[in-house]
Amino acid sequence: MFPLLTAALGTCIVYRWLGISTYRGSKGGAAQMNYYDRSNLKKIPDLIRLAPEAAQSYFTFEHQVYEELKTIPLRTKELIALAVAHITGCPYCIDTHVKKVSVPWRNT
């Protein structure tokens, strides 16, 4: 289970990098911080291009966790990843894993 948690945390770090904070003024004049903008996900190819070895290493690791290791069912892995995403507070991870958990599942 440790590799799965590591993969989830690694993804959260990447998405935090993608979600560069923006500041928007509120009616009261105080700035609000907003990390989440779905369009930031389009920056993933740039991240891969800037760090190809790290990206390949991560994708290999993610493939091993989600595709090769069959000890834990895939749906359980996604639920764990979703829980970790809530703990770390990463809206990109939450969005991604909610979509994966919401699809109809076979007995995997």
C-alpha cells in the first residue's frame, strides 16, 4: 500500500506545481487565493517536456501501482488515492479521482 500512497502524493505535488496560485480581489478589497483552474491541466505536457526523466519515472511507477500490482483491487486503490487527495487538499487530484471512482466498475 505504501507505493500507492507515494504515487498519490507524487501526483498531488505535480498538480500543485501546475496550479500556480492566482489572486483575485474580493468585494471587501482583500485578495482571495485560488489554486484550482481546470485549464492548468493542459500544462502537463510542458511539465513532461521540462523533466522527461522524472516524468517517465513517475509514469512507470504509476503503471506498476495501478496496472501490475493486483493485490489491492483497482477501485480500492482509487478510493485510497481520493482519500489522500482530500487529506492533502489538492483539488486537481480530488477532481481526477472522483471521476475515476464514479465510473461503473467491474469486479476488479
